[in-house]
Amino acid sequence: MYFTVIAKLETGEDDLEYIWKRTGLDAETPIPWENKSKSSKKSTGELADYYSSVPRSLLVRVYERYRLDYEMFGYDINSALVLGGHDPL
């Protein structure tokens, strides 16, 4: 088995549209899901609240377990740590 597409939740709407067209499903049926709320991104303060409620040790363990995903998708563990009031790596 191999992958031909890797999608991200942050770009899920665009990714789903691409997959739908690439597979030819758009000729059969409309895209079944669309984020109609288009809610804005979380503010820095809201993110800080989330990350500050998670112990640093847990954030680091998650990072270590999913390091490849962080690297592939360009996520930065230090941003999460600093937002949560923790020391960066």
C-alpha cells in the first residue's frame, strides 16, 4: 500500500476538493462536506489557555511520539511549549 495524497485538517476543505476531483467523484456527486461556519482561527490567548492546561512533559512525549508528523507538516513544538508558558526544547 502507498499513499498518493496526504491531507491536513488545517487545509481539509481544499484537500477534500482536490481528492474529490482527482478521483472523479465530482462528476458523480457534489462534495458531501463543507465547513459552512468558516470560523476564524483561535486567538493566541485561546491557544495559550489550551497549552497551559497540558503539562510540559505530556506535550514533549506527544512530540517525541509524533516527531515525523511534526516535521512532515511543519509544526513547531516550541511554539506550543512557549504558548503554554513552558520552556522550549
